[in-house]
Amino acid sequence: MRKTAFITGSTSGIGKATAELFAKHNIRLVLCGRRKERLEELELKLSGITDVFTLDFDIRNKREVIEAINSLPDNFSNIDILINNAGNAHGMDTFDKASMDDWEAMLDINVKGLLYVTKAILPGMISKNSGQIINIGSTAGKEVYPKGNVYCASKYAVDAINKAMRIDLNPFSGIRVGAVNPGLVETEFSDVRFKGDKEKAKKVYQGFSPLKPEDIAEIIHFAITRPPHVNIADLVVMPSAQASSTIINKGT
Ligand code: 8X3
């Protein structure tokens, strides 16, 4: 039977690459994002290949999230796979200089948003005792680095929530929970982090081959195509040139 996947943050980067790859594999899609135009563009592109439904909501708004998910039409409400991908870094400053608005945005989106979406989707998975949740964490959730402070904290939270969900949902034998934690992936991530400073953003990925969103999409697809007794519980993926958050071989 064809599966239905719900992907947050699907209008760019890893989310978009995952949506495109899933579509090629005939997986039905519920695509979520904030940017309606981009969602519509993606829907137009992928609806020739698979069934697509789009939901635009602000993941920071608990009520909007729950209402949007509860409003899914019957033929899209049976979710088999949840990809908790929405998340971003806002600003990169030392703790004393960082903006509290940026901190709030990261905690609201990366942590609270993930909780709201999961909480709204879980009852459906529990009622059929079947489903797979992939949380997109980060190497920043495994290791704190200078000026990473609250971004790292938000991804450490994702790491903890991933483990907590796996423990608390263990009684439901048909539900799998796992995380994929990428290192440096060239997406709009750094544009957002540096608030549109393209030069600064570009520099992050210069002098080595960063991961591409498609590399992570393939790994996510691998995770969701394992047999039911196999769960990819926690996976860290870095470019070959990266050894840690701060050690990157740029050939110099
Ligand atoms: C993104 C990777 O190294 O910028 O989560 O924190 S990093």
C-alpha cells in the first residue's frame, strides 16, 4: 500500500529534497511550510508524480498547527511517516551579544513547533499502532560550538526529545522513532542564520565539499524503507571534510 508522508519545512533544503525523492518513490505527500507561493510551486511540480496536499501554517502557533493537521481531508489524514524537518538558526553571536528574539525564534520553531506537530499527528499513528517519525537534528545537537549557544540548545532538545519519544512510545510496537543529524549541508540555512548576508553564508561552505540536501534525503529514504524490525535510531552525517563542528579540512 502506498504510504503518506508529512514533511515540515518542505519548501527548501532538506525538506524539499526529501519531498522530491519521496515523490519519485510514489509516496503520497503532505507538504508543510510557511511560504504559500513556494508550497504551491512545489505542489505543482510534484503533483504530476504523486498525490500532494499542502498545508501552510506558522509552526510557532500551537492552535494553527493543531487546526491545520485536524483539517486534513480523509484521504490525507492517515499519516505513515512524519519528517520533523522544520528548523533554522537565527543569528550567530556570543551568548552576551546574541538577540533574545533570535533565541525565542529558534526555541519556538526548532523545539516547540516539532512538539506541536508530533503531538497532533501521533494519535493517528497510535490508533493503528503503525508509523515512523524521523526527527531532523544536527551535529549542533551533539556538540556545542562557539556562538552556537541557543541554536545548539534547540538541537540538543531535539536529541533529547527523539530519545524521549522512542522510550515513551516503545509500548507501541509498530511505531518507530529515529533521528538524522546532519553536519554542514549547503542550503538556505546560513542565509537565514546570517540574515541575508550572502557573502558570509557562502563562506561557510567554501574550500570543501559540503553535503547537499539530496544526500540527506537519500539517507532519510533509506531509514523509511527498512523492514519493520529495523529502526535507524540516531544517525550523524557529516561531509567527509568535517571532523567536528569546528574542525573542517579546507585544504589550508
Ligand atoms: C547545521 C549544522 O554546523 O551549522 O545544523 O550547526 S551547523
